[in-house]
Amino acid sequence: MTDHPQRMPALFIGHGSPMNTLERNRWTDGWRALGETLPRPRALLVVSAHWHIGATAVTAMANPRTIHDFRGFPPELFAFQYDAPGAPDVAREVAEIARPVPVALDEGQWGLDHGTWSVLAHLFPEADVPVVQLSIDATKPGSHHLDLGARLAPLREQGVMILGSGNVVHNLALIDWRAGDSGAAWADRFDTDVSALMRERPGDILEAGAHPDFAAAVPTPDHFLPLLTIAGLAAESGEQVRTLFEGRTMGSLSMTSHALGLNG
């Protein structure tokens, strides 16, 4: 194995609309600028909100396909391909390090969904870093995902950068197209309070479930759970979480991102 003495960062990115893949805006400009500062990892392990299934699995194919897991968007978005290689060796390491959590090796079913490539198109636009996706087990409680995040911590010492891709606030039913890059009062409150919790007590992130705005902000768990991976890593390492790109859009989506292990 290649020696990687540098501990890789871990990131949670609020990914928003798939159209961010093609657009230049404050969020994608921020991702591009961040990508220019990141060390080059051996591989990326991505926990995407859009692989929310009844098991824990990891992509283990050499050449993962680009999955266009949406509808109603322009042809240019369906034509987009993110041709990063896979990393079957890293997939096997993930399965080993997660024990006793059983992790299935997916050698042909899934690939890279838009929760992954809409962000990586800006962070690593050359698609030259191997990418592995880890599914979210929809049958498990938040405590399971927090614990699994902590178990993944040694991968950062082995050259693997870990990325959670979701949204702290994600309520498509309450989208306000007139809101622009702003949030409803309840969305602002919840996002701000979760950011404080991540910075101050990431190991207690499950307290967010008792927040008075939780039901509106997290009507389904899929987009929130990738944050728990990063919270678990932070609790395990004791590193300070930085809040990046803070803000809301369309009233009911948070684009706030968090970083672990970044200098400055």
C-alpha cells in the first residue's frame, strides 16, 4: 500500500439541485475553490443521499457508471458523464474496517449517482481520482450511521478522503421558487443550530432530532444521514469542524457544508 502520512480531510457538502453540475453560482464557485486547495487523495469514499437502500453496500467495480437518477432536467444534464475510475481495493478495505457491520461488495449494480458527481464535477473536475460510494442503510437508526462514521476513521490515514453529500435541510414539498438564495425562518433556525452542534459537539448530533424544526427540515432521513458520517468522524478524531458555504436556497434547502481536517 502506498504510504499516505497525511490525514485526509472529511467533508459534508450540501449538494442541492443536479443542475449545480453545469451551473456557475456561489455554491459551485465555492466547491471549485475548495477543490483547488485539497490534497490529492488515493481515493474518495462518498456517502450520497441518493443511495438509500435496505443494506450497507460499497461500489466495488473498476469502472462505475454515471447514474442519472432524476427526471425533468435538460438533455445536457443527462449527457453529463463523470468517468472516474473505481477502487475495488478500497471497497474491500471499507468492508473490512466496518466490521462487525456487514458491507456487501457491489460489483455491478450501482455506480456514481448525482449526489456524488454533481459535487465532484467541481471538486475534482478531471475525474482522475478513484471514487467508491457507500450506501445508506435505510433500516438503521441514526446511532448506527454515527457509529459507522467513527469506524471509518482509519481510512483517512490511508489516503482516503471521505465525503458526505446531502442537505441538512431538504424539504422539496415546501420549495419556494421566489425565495432565491434564502431560506424560510424555520430552515434558517434549524440549519444554524445544526452548524453550531457540528462545531461544538458533533458526537451529540442526534440531539437535532429533538429540534422544534426537525420535522419540517428533515421530512425524510436520506439527505440528513450523510452528515452523521462526518459527525462520527469528528467525534472519533476530536478535530474541529469548520462550517463552509453557509446558506439556504429556494426556502427549504440548505447548501451549508462542513469540513474536518482542513487547515486555516
